[in-house]
Amino acid sequence: MRGLPPPALVLTRPNFPWLTATVVLVVDAISKAVAQSRWTVAASSFGPFRLHVTENAGVSFSWLSSVPAVGIAMVLLTAAGVLIGSVHSRPGLPALAFGLILGGAVGNLADRFGSDAHRVVDFLGVGNLFVCNIADVAITFGVIVLGVLLLRGQSLTR
């Protein structure tokens, strides 16, 4: 009986970064739609975490909020670099990491270009530190994985 290939085989396929990016993009879009339709400005709290909707004109931690065009240009350039890295990524964790970053970047760019105010919807609050979304979480994990791989001396691309 044929079933799904073992996970190691899935991670080595050339289209893995695209699959990962697509999953991140879909989950991010659905979560933002649910957040906007169900949660108010002050919603539920779960320990240090809170769920409330806000919009961000800047990039990470609202940097460059006063000059959103610069933030968008930086994100576009970064996304282009990640796209190139994805095309040439090594199988396994590098492909996963590039896919996470690419999916998150495209998710946030879709928000910016899909809104009149060019803002990103954030809804996952962590204490009083920051508010983020699924795309931000994917980007963060992708960057951490790439950083660990680089620190271990592993090549990210073929």
C-alpha cells in the first residue's frame, strides 16, 4: 500500500521551500482574517499572551513607521534575496528555513499592498513587548534556523 513518503524524503524534494511558503501564506491569511472578524482591540489574555488586533505601518517592532515606503522597499529587497536563496537552497533545514521566511515576507507584503493604509495586521501580543502575526513568527523561526545552520558551518545553498 502506498502512503506518504517518509518525512526525510519530503524535506529533500526541490519544491519544499515553495510548499512551506504556501502553507505559511495560507495560515497567515486565514489567521489575520479570523483575528479581524472576531477580536476587538482588547481581547483575551492567556498568561503573558494576549489576542488583540492592531495594525503596523512599519517593519519589525514598528521600525520605520514614519517612512513606510522605506520599510516596504527593504522588505521587497529582502524577499527578493530570500527568493533567490530558496531557488538554490540545500534540501532539509535550509529549504525549510527559506520557505518560512519567504512565506512570512509574502504574507506581510500581501497585507501592505492589500490595504489602503499599507499596514500589516498584528494580533498575537507577548506581554507588553510586541504584537506580531503568523508571518512574523515564521520569519523569526526561519532566521533562527538559518543562523544556527550558519553557526554550525553548514552551507545553505547548493
